[in-house]
Amino acid sequence: MSWDDIGDAMFGGLPVYGEILALVQNSVWAGAILGLVGGLIGVFVLQRDMAFAVHGISELSFAGAAAALLIGADVVSGSIVGSLIAAALIGWLGSRARDRNSIIGVLMPFGLGLGILFLALYDGRSANRFSLLTGQIVSVQSAQLTWLIVIAGVVLVALLLIWRPLRFDSLDPQSAAARGVPTVGISLVFMLLLGLTVAVAVHIIGALLVMALLVTPAAAAVRVAHGPIAVPLLAATFGVVSAVGGILLAVAGTLPVSPYITTISFAIYLVCRIIGARRGRVQRADAAHRTQPMASARG
């Protein structure tokens, strides 16, 4: 492939960019909603050390979507069923980190294998198969956007209702249990909310790259912010910027949207990591300067 071909793939649609953008308004809204929800729930994913669980749920979600595609059912519904089954199993059986990781390690290849089997049996359009792995956000229909809005609303309302006990349980589960917080119930509810979020994310960005919106924005936010409000707000902002920015770039060419979203998300993370590292060095230098006069005075 020549550089001209690469340029056409990335920017061939610029002459009619405005017309294309008018046709993908649903996609822009879907990306913004997914980025918002993914950024917020991603904060708790990091606090609970469950980034691996996101990938495990996405594999079962992929299997559910592939099964729905095979039998001619709604793909989003199949994806939701697969995600909720995986989330319930992980939340119910994986109360301890060691158990959780082993369960996820078992579910991931099983779900991926089932998904590949269903896609191999499917004799429809190859684009439908490929979209389950890499997403199809540029073709979001009104019905699919409605599904996304409803699911996102359920997740956001539920998160707000359990926000304080969930945060307490995420940061200090032993103290939370001692204070009477229903940690098992909170964990199961959170896993179900995570399953719903992963299901719509798989449909939008694909099973292979779902962590770009459910983990990376929150990982970037914790590098440059602190506090119970600043981190979620910044993570949600990074998620929206990654998703919407990726769509706006993707519609200018013929390449899938996923590489754009993941690249923007990763670039934000790198910038935040550099800023966080520099800030840490400055704080350590200031602390050293403050302690030096005290040490001299004691001497």
C-alpha cells in the first residue's frame, strides 16, 4: 500500500465531510454517552482492581452478540445477556481477588471460543462479523441509540444511588464490612452495572478494544487529579473526548473508528502520566528543600 492509499483511507472523505457528519449524528451522541458512562464507572474499576474483569466480561458479551447474530436475533440484546451472565458469575463466585482472576481466566477463552464458533457458523455479511470485534459506531441507528440512552441512564442512576457505599467498599472493603455496608450486594450490583456498560461498549467499539473507554480514561485521570469529585469528572471528560474525537476523525476516511478512539485515549494517558511524573518530582524537591533547613537547625 502506498502513502497515497493510506492518505485516501484516512482523509478521503474530507471534501464531503460536512455531509458525512450530518449522517452520523447518532454515532456522535452514542460516543459521548459511552465515553461519559465508561469514564465514570472506570474509576471504580481501577479502585477495585478489576481491569481484567472488563476484558473477561467483554469476551462473554462478544459470544452473546455472535450467538444473536447467528440466530437472527437483536445483537445488542445478545451482547447484554452475555455480559450480564459473565458479570453475575464473576460477582457471585469471585469475592476474593485470587478467585476472581481465576474465574475470569476461565471465562475469557470459553467466551472467545464460543464467539468464534458462532461467527464461523454464520453465513451472512462478513462486515457484521468484523464489527463485533472492532465496533460499528459509525452506523448507529436510532433504535440502537435509544437502547444506549436507556442503558446509560440506568447505569448512571444506579451509580449515583450506591456511590458512597460503593466508594467506601472499593477503597477499604474490610472497614466497609465492619461498618455494616452490604459488600456482597454492592459488589454484585456493581458487576451488573459494569456488565451493562461493557455490553453497549462492545457493540460500539468492539470486544477487543473495550478497555480503551472503560479503563484508560480513568487511569489517565488518577495521574493528574485527586479527590472524590475531580477524578470521576476528569475521567468522564477524557472518555467523551476520546470517543467523540475518534468519531470525528474516522468519518473523514474509510478506516474503522476503533483505532482513532484507542489512539486518542492512549495519547491522553501518556500526557497525563508525564504531567503526573513531573508534578511528583516537583513535590519531592519541595519536600526536600523544606526538610533541609530543619535538619540544619537540629544540627
